[in-house]
Amino acid sequence: IMDGWLEFGLVILCGLAMVALVVFVEQAQRRIPVQYAKRMIGRRSYGGTSTYIPLKVNQAGVIPVIFASSLLYIPALIAQFSGSDSEWATWIEANFVTGDHPVYIVTYFLLIVFFAFFYVAISFNPEEVADNMKKYGGFIPGIRAGRPTAEYLSYVLNRITWPGSLYLGLIALVPTVALVTLNANQNFPFGGTSILIIVGVGLETVKQIESHL
């Protein structure tokens, strides 16, 4: 009985730690300062304000995890429908059907990292942001407008996407680790897509309430 309560306590502590980690990373952002030069139009002066570009550590959200898990279903699906007893079908069934196999875990992790970078690459265009800033007289202090600004934004984005993608991969692998270490079932509640969606929806709801208030 004590062993059961100990495991239960460990699972609850693990869940609270996961929620705290997800909230911390989802809220984390790198704020790049942007200064707008003053412009005289007639007798009025425009600009002269300072703002920032918020670059989130995890810009992709839960999308890389969904993409990676969906893509990993395809080999097992092909092997199932082919119905052949060939070597490749047997290898797929041995390595990609059960979620606790090392090949599956490594492939899953690498796919999540890849899709995190892929999503950031198609959703944020540093050249376009730099051109818009230049058009409206904006600049990052210490960085020349135009191409150097785009290169700086791309450099910062790559640096903050690395921890974001690794965090997503580790969060997604929590159910697998629990499956191996605690002999939990596949529906382990703290980790993976479920906790990311729950915490993400919770944070968005809090933001909406605060904006209405």
C-alpha cells in the first residue's frame, strides 16, 4: 500500500513540476527593443517612440508534437495494410509500434526538434520584419537597418528556438519515461500533448479575462 501511495505522490509532484515548467517556458520571451526615429510632417513630429518585438521561446506551441506523432503513425500504418511478412514490415512493427522502443523515442524527439524549427521558419520572416521596420523608420539600437537587422533577428530566433524545441521534445517524452520507469499505461496524464494543450488554453483564458477587465 505504501509503495502505491509513494508512486502516487511522485506522479503528483511530477505533474506539478511539469505544469510549472510549461507555464514558465510558454510565458518566456526575448524582447528585442525597437526605436522609431522622429519625423517632421508639416508642423507635427511623428515617431520617437520605443517598443519591442516579443520573440517567444516556444513559438510553435503544440504543433511540432502533433506533427511528429502523426508522422510516426505512417510507417506502422503502411506495415499494417501491406500485410506482408517481409523484413522491413517486421522491423517497423518491432521498432515503431511500441512507444517505449529506443528507435521510436529518438526518432520522435528528433522530429519534434525539426518541426519546431520548420514552423518558426515558415511563420516568422526576419527579412519582412526588417523591411517593415525600415519603411516606418524603426531600428534596433546598435544594429543597422535592412539586411543586418534581418540577420540579427534570424540569429536571435535560432538561439531561442533551440531551448524551445528541446523543451518540447522532453515534455513529449514524459509519458514514455513514465511508461518505462513507473510501469504506467499509455494514458499517463502529465506530459505530452495533453499537458501542453491544457496549460496553453488556461494561459490564453487568463489573458482574455485580463484584457476584458
